[in-house]
Amino acid sequence: MSVFLAALAVSTGSLVTAAGTAQAATPLPTHVFAPYFEAWTGESPAALAQQSGAKHLTMAFIQAATKGSCTVYWNGDTGMPIANSTFGSDIATIRSRGGDVIPSFGGYTADNTGTEIADSCTSVDSIAAAYESVITTYDVPRLDMDIEDNSLTNSAGIDRRNKAIKKVQDWAAASGRSLQISYTLPTTTRGLADSGLAVLRNAVSNGARVDVVNLMTFDYYDNAAHQMATDTQTAATGLVSQLAALYPGKTQAQLWASVGVTEMIGVDDFGPAETFTTADAATVYNWAVSKGINEISFWALQRDNGSCPGGAAADNCSGIAQDTWFFSHAFEPFTGGTSVPGNDFSVTANPASAALDPGKSATATIGTAVTSGSAQQVALSVTGAPAGVTASVSPGTVTAGGTATLSVSTTTAAVPGVYPLTVTGAATSGSHSTTFTLTVNGTPPAGGVVNGGFESGALSPWSAAGDAIVATPAHSGTKALQVVPTASATGEAAQNVTLAPNHAYTLKAWVQGSYAYVGVRGGASASTWTSSSGWTQLSVPFTTGASGVVTVYVHGWYGQSALYADDFSIS
């Protein structure tokens, strides 16, 4: 039993006693940009916040480990308790840089599996104690409730959640603590559906204050044509009308100041028909400043890169061509709420790829567009051409809104393979780039994972400590690799592989076990993971650097049981 629940057991019902002495958390800015951080990836939120420039993060997600439990963990992972040992130092670092975090309860998985705390736990006091434990452990000024899917129809859970929020708000007020509550809810393009409104109506009936209603302006799944920036504006306008009916004493300015929007940058889960573009970012930013809304967010910080243009929705890339951290940089000035974006532009290639036999050539149109402010001069250049390939852009300078021609030619000595060429536009406001993917037809040079099926019965050339070759379980053949994490360290096996330089590849491997990661580092950096009791194939696209050398690895998260890997390949 936690100290909070233990205190509740002996108190007269006061949650103030349960939580101990409150500290004075610093309130969030009136207007804040706080993208979601995927807390299950093993990455450091402080490091990514610094790299992206996003001072504030929404941390996703907190939930129970099993349905029926009243104890919460990060990601429902019992190895990630609500304690200073989990993200405590990261949050302190973020705060030392002038930022903060917003812990988010729920999320689609929890809402779908009954592990959202108010759905899982039937004790209002225990739910309130869970909220208070997060507040006091990390000294945060806001909690977010991400309520979707089955949680929207669980009337008992909705009522328990709002009753617990009211108890926590009373505790915070008695303790002199600044505390805000936000509800993150799915939306239509015209405002909340009735299921979302029901959550807010219940909050009103329970006296629970909702400071921010954060609309998920994506995943509409209505098979309609979408312009995502326009849909954001119409959804928020509809919400303000709905809030006016719920809170008739508020002015229009106060209603707009309680609105938040969360975009899904790039391609959302529905597919390319719902794509939030780099141009949409400028439109939403300018609109958000003009309306004075409270929050801009997006899903998710780890997706803010263009490593998978043309792809589907993924947790680690946006699916569109973009600069790394483009959306973070576009929205960062919103924090504080007074700045107006200056001149900026975008760069595109049409077509974005070509396949050539050695000795052939191709062209593409490089387009530029004004995304904010006024048109400016943009200097264009292209890099990444391998031996036997030449690439140039003409004219070398255009006014934003103009076009140029990318010319690519190959010689008979060009090495077959896939080569990303980077076209960069530079101006006084900064630089942006786009990728033109050149495929030189033919068979690429040999190279790949050695002993990828472990049928030799030996680890070599894999470097590993404490790992072993086992006969069962094996995905194919008679052998597989067993990777054994410890209580305090990841278990890992790795080998160096030499491939063609500046070439696009895909690493594949079969794994089973908790938090099994497969990836490459060194000359390229990419990874993915799964938690599965059965064999699951992971696929990791990557592009080599100038040397062609990468380190292929598989590892398991510390504190987890052994995992198994088999049948590594690179193609």
C-alpha cells in the first residue's frame, strides 16, 4: 500500500493528510506549446526537449498495469513507478531550463483496455490519491486526462474521474497549490461529439473545474476531404459555442483561453487523406495567436522528423518530407502568447524520386512557398550525390514562391542502390530542405548481417555479455539468440556491418519478449521495438552514411525478463 493510500486508511477522509505537505508548483504560461512525449521509448525527455527546443512537454501516458488496479505507472509498466527514479531528474532538468511537463493519464491503449485509472479503480479516494501522488512526486502544475475510445462510454468511470478531480482541486486549494486540469478529447470538425460533451457535463455536475479542453484535431475517420488547418479552426469554433452553453458566465475571451488543440503532424492514423502539412503549422500558429487559445500540442515529439516521407502514420516519423524539428520550431514561439512568426518558407521536390539505369539522367521541379511573413530570397543547393552521380539546381537562387530545376545524371560507373539527395534552401530566416530519392538500377554491393539466424551455434561475430544461443524458442531452424537484461542494465547483442555508403536499407528481425528493441547506430540511427509473447517481425528502415558502416543491435530493457531474437537480415 502506498503512503498515500496508507494515510487515507487512517485519516478522516482528508486527502490533504494523504498527500503530505504540498510545494508551490510554478504555474504554466498563459499560452503554452507542449507536444506529447512518448514515454515508453527509453529516450530522455530532457534531451529531446533540448534538441527540439520544446521547453514544455505533455508526458504520455500514466495508467494502471492491469484492469481493476488502483496503482498507476508510466505506460502501465510496473518497472516505471511514479517515483523520482522514473523521469525525476529529466523533469528537474527541463524545469531548470524554464520549462515544465504535463503528465497525461489515459491514452488510447489504456482507454481501450480498461487500465485508465478511473475506469480501472472503483474507489474515488484511491483515484484522487493516484492523481495527488503524481502531483507531489513531480511538483507539476497541470494534469491531463486523455479520454477516448471506451472511456468515453464508461459512465461510471467518467463520474469517478470527475469526483476525484474535485477532491484533488479542493486539496490543492487548501494547500495553496496552483493546479490545472485539462481534458484531451476526440473531436469532429465542428466541435465535440456528444460523448465528449457528456464528460464535460458530468464535470460541471460534480463541481470539477476543467481549465483546458484540448481537442485532438485528427483521426476524423469520416472519409471526407480534409484541410487540416481549416478543420482545426472549425472544430475549435464549435467547441467555444459548446463551452458557452456549459459555462454561461464566461466571456468569449475566457472561453477561447480554455481551448487547446493537438495536431497529429504529418500523416495521421486514417492515412494520407488526413495530412497535417508544414504549411498548416503556420496557419494554425497565426490563428491560435489571434484567438488567444491556451495550448498548442502535437502527437508526438518523436515523430517530428522526415525520415519516412510517403509512409503511413508511425510513432517515430511524420510520413512527410520535413526538416527534423520543423513543427517544434514552428510552434515554440507560442509559449508566452505574444510573438508573431516572421518570414519563413518551405521547399518541395516534384517528383520526389526517380529510378535510373546507370548512364541515364532525370529532372525534378524544386518548389518553394511562403509559409509566413513575406517572400525572401532563397539560395538552393543539393548534396548527397554518390560517386558516378552529379546533381545541380538551376537557378541557384529564387524568390520564395518560385521554382527551380533539379538535374540528376549518372555515369556507367554509378553503383546500384538507393540514394537520398538533399535539396536545401537557405535564407535570412533559416534553412529548410527536402529529399529527392534516386534509385540507380542494378544489384547493390554485397553486405549484411553475419550469423543472423544463429544456426552456427556460436555468438560470433555478435558481441554480447551474458547472452546465449538457445535451441528453444527458435523462429526458424534450430537456434535463436537469448538476450538477458539485468535489474539495472539493458541486455544487448551487436555486430558491425559494412554496407554501401549513402544507401537506403531495411533491417528486419524476429523477436519475442518484453520491450525488445532492434536497430542500427553509428553510421545511421534508427530503431523500433515491441512487447510480445510470440514471435514478431520488426522492420527498421535506415540510410547509411559516407562510410557505409553501421552497428546492428538487439537489446532488452533493464528490469525485464529475457527476450529472444532470430533471422536478422538487411535488404
